[in-house]
Amino acid sequence: MKDLFTATPAEREIIERIAKRAVALYRKYGNTDVDELDIQMDLEACHCNGCPLRLADMEQADNFNFMHDVTGINVHLNHDTGKLERCFLPRFTDMERRARRHD
């Protein structure tokens, strides 16, 4: 089985902060059935398996665009492969890194 979780320690630190913020926003609007570790795993799997993210930009984003990506990744991530499905592309995709993967 392929290791879906290959982020660097620095990337993991940002992912942890993103997950904490996402949980706080979910709870603020009434969704208490969220797990910070699940969000971390979804983000890292997405980032490391075909859809690299601009994590620092995502961390600084306004709530609307931030949650668009967090929620969209959760809904569209194939948890077996770490790839996004159904044509979802996060707003904070690192298009330059993504393009280099296809050279």
C-alpha cells in the first residue's frame, strides 16, 4: 500500500494550524461532529498525492475560501488513493507544482 502521508515537518505544522482553525469554524457554526486529525489527514493526503496546496496562503485565507477548500477536499478525496475526484480543484492548489508533476 502506498504511503499517502509524506509531508515535510514544516508542511505538517501548517496543516495542523489549518485543521485547528477549520475545527473552530465548524464548531462556531454548529457542526460539532468534526475531528481535527481527520482534517489533517485529508489535507496531507491531498497535498502529497497529486494536488499540492499553497498551504501558507490557505492558512491566511478568508473564512469563505478557506472552508471551501477544507470542505471540498473532505467531500472529494478518495481516502484510498489520496486523489481528488469529481473534478474538484481547491482554490489554493499550487498550479506550478501540479504542472511539474505532469511534465
